[in-house]
Amino acid sequence: MADHDLVLKCWGAVEGDFTGHGGEVLTRLFKEHPETQKLFPKFVGIAPGDVAGNPAISAHGATVLKKLGELLKARGDHAALLKPLANTHANTHKIALNNFRLITEVLVKVMAEKAGLDSAGQAALRRVMDVIISDIDGYYKEIGFAG
């Protein structure tokens, strides 16, 4: 419970600008890990120099952060939220688990810079995401996806 609270104390800053922060998360993910951009078919044709500030990327980033907020606020009781997300990320999007680890590190950096997430909060976010990723892995195994 404490880990969720450490992250949520800075979440208001994220909620105040889902689109801006979400765009920053995906822009940085694509810059630091260019191979991840091809996991988003609608973003494949966007040149690296045009990623930052792209409204479609920012909108999708907002969607990612809103879902993360729901997961954080569930404080670990997230099966009803996570199972459908795992199913679509396995069956439709074919997203390997490592990509969740990559975006976790980007989330930690962006929240530290933009929302004031301190070192204890950063460690808490990593622990929360470790649990979420582990649970996604369990759902992936249930449906036979080698993520």
C-alpha cells in the first residue's frame, strides 16, 4: 500500500497534463529505444524528428497514463483492470514484457522531472510496476503468449 501512496502523492501533476506528460513519455521511449516505435503501427511512418509534439502520439500517451493512474489507484487490486489490458497487449498488439520494463524506466524519469517524484517515489514506482509486469506475465502465460 505504501508504494502506491508514494507514487500517488505526485500523481496530481500528471493528471493536470495527461497529454503533455504522455507525449513526453512516448517521445522519450521512441528516442531512447527506437525499436519500440514500430510496436505502434499508426506511428511507424512518423520521422524521429517529428515525434515530439505529434498530437496522435501525445493523445496515445495520455491514454497510457490514464490507465496507469487507474492501476495505481487500485492499489494492487487490479486484476479486473489488468487482465483485459494483458489480453489486448498479447493478442492484438503482441507486446513483449520487456517493453513494459522499458516504459517503466521512462515513466520514472518523466515523473521525477515533471511531477517531482523523489528517489523514494521512484523506487516505489519501480516496485509497483514490477508487480504489474509480473501479473501481466501471468496472464500472458494463461493465454499462451510468450511475451
